[in-house]
Amino acid sequence: MNNNFLFLVTLFLAINLLAFVLMLLDKNKSKKNGAERISEGMLFFLATIFGSVGVLAGMFTFRHKTQKWYFLIGIPMLILQNVASIYLVYLILNGVIL
């Protein structure tokens, strides 16, 4: 297996695991009055930097942010963007492009 491919898969899994755990933490904090929450901007940032699958999995596993239209539309769109970006980075690292 190619080292570049292994690096990308490891990075993808790590960021998605982090995003999934942060969705769980934010869901737990949402039940407590006065708790400092994780901002929606941070969750979208994580989704943008290859964590969209983890955010989407967290949304439906923990039933968190599923009533927000911008999460229901934005996160699946970011999954498409993540897949395209990862493929582009893979092609660049393997010398196919540039």
C-alpha cells in the first residue's frame, strides 16, 4: 500500500473521529444550563477540513443539530467537497497532477 494513501486515510479517520467526539461533547453540554458549548462554526470548520463524515455520523447518532437546515444541507455538501479534495491531494502526491 502506498505511504501517501495510508497517510491520507489515517488523517481522514483521525479528523472524523475528533469531529464525532466533539458532536457527542456538544450534545452533552447542550443538556446542561450555562455550559460552554462548541460553536457551530467550529463544527463546520471541522467538517470543512475533512471531518464531514464524523459530523454527519454524530448528527444522526446523537440526534444533534438535525433540526438545523444548514447542517442538513451543508454537511452532505461538505462530504462531496471532502471526497473531491482528498482525491485531488492523492493525485498531486502521486505525481499525476503537477
